[in-house]
Amino acid sequence: MSETRNLFRQAALDAHRSGAQPGRPLHIVSTWTRWAMRVTVISVLSALAFSATAEIGEYAEGIAVVRREGRSLVTAVVPGTIQEIVVRPGDAVEAGQLLARLDDRAERAELERLEGEFDKRLIEVLRLPTDETRRQRLATLDGELERARLELAARAITAPHDGLIADVRARAGQAVATGDAVVSIEAREGGVEIVGLFPGHTRPLLEAEGGELILALEGFPDSRQRVQVRSVADEVVGPTEALRLLGRERAGAFELSGPVVVVSVDYEGDRIVTDDGEYRLYDGMQGTLEAKLRASTVLEHLIPGLRSLRRQRG
């Protein structure tokens, strides 16, 4: 009879006979489990420490407008047509110097007529000093003569103070109304102020004097810098009032969709420093201002109740 063939190999049977009894404990190498546990505990503790200390800030962004200090707009005080402009941008001017003149032919002719009439009436009074009627006519003409001189003087647009011509807003032959800008003048040593317009609802969270903001000017992405708040307005105003505060010349430069709060920011010097050089800041340049309103930890974001608890303890 042939030998019965085993289903298992002889080596497997020998290993089975030499082994321990069934149900023995499973011997697992313990080194990697210890390290896995340590890494897990360290990771959990690190995550808790990070979430308890790392802050998530809430920021507000506002419009920034550059204003040159000591700058003024010279406007027409009466309506008329520009007869001549006698200055150019960059010219140095003194207070009272003629900048432009409105068409004054009618006013000049009226003044000459009144001067001739006044001379005639004056001769009549000198011939008969006791005639009260003639004296009253002369006094009336004197008042009309003074008015004509003032009207003629109003046709001359002069510099209100010493400075440099920054811009000429009108040209010869152009019709202007009362209040229209003709020339802008800057003080020779004028600095720069940044005016910010933030959404009105952020006013309670904006820091007053001394707070820090981040300024970034349009066209200069590498110009981000920290600036300090000079003052924050106590009132929230509408778009129309905000534009009035900035000046009529800002109309159309940007759009405001709701109430805003005006923030004044200090700026050292009158130039901006970028990676490729320094550039002069000009009135009306725009950019953005960022303000950090408040901050809370990651853990407080995950568990909002911790915020109120911190406020109660603080």
C-alpha cells in the first residue's frame, strides 16, 4: 500500500508540534506602538496649544486718499470767462500775485464811465459848495464808483498765500461759475496727510489716536507700510458729506455706497519708498487702509462661549 500523502508540509508540522499551546498571547513588537503613542500625544497637545494661542484677526478695509497739507484751491468769486492765465504749474507765487483774469471789459468800461461822471459832479460841487442836491448826487456817485472798483477787482484772481502752483484747472476762453477751481497752490514746505474712509459700522472698533493701520497705495503693491492714526471722527457721515470734506474736486474719483467714518493718518515725509526707488506723493492719489478691529484665538472660534468668558474675566 502506498504511503498516504500529507496535506501539510513536514516543516509546517514540525513547527506546529514545537510551538506553545493554543491561545497563547500574541507577541507584538512594542517599540513602534510606544513611539506612535508619543507622537499622537505630542500632536494633540501641540494642536491644543496652537488653538489656544494662535489668533485670527478681523480686519476692515477703507479707502485712502493722499492730501498735500498747505494746499488750497483758488476759485472764481464771480462767474465769467477766463481772459488769461498768467501762471504755470511749478511757478513760485506770492500772496496777492495775479494768477488769472476774467473778461473785465464791461466792468472796466462801467468804471471809466462812472469816473468821468464823478469828475463832472465834483466840478459842479466845487463851483457851488452850498448846493445840497449836488452834494448828494456826488455822494451817490462815490458809492457807485466804489462798487464798480470792487466788481472790477473781483475779475482778477490772485494768490491767497505764498506757494507753488500745483495745477491749473482752467484755460483761456473757458466759462467758469462762482466757486469753480481755477488754480491750486501748495505751500513750499507742506507735508502729506492720509485721509481714510472706513465703513460706518466699524467706528466702535477703530482705535483712536496712536492706533496702527496698514497703508497700500494703488500702483505700488510693494509699498505696504504701517502708519499711525492721528484722529478718528466721532460721527458717522453719509457719502455726500464725506466727499464734501475731501473737497469738490474729489467728486467722481471713487464711489461710496454707505455711511463712512473719516480717519486722519500721519505720514512722515512726502515720498513713497518702493523696491525700485522713491516717488513723490501727489494730492489725490488713492490706496487702501487696513485696520485690525479685534482678534480671537482658534479655540474661541471653535467654542464661541469662550469669548464671553474671557470678556468677563478681563
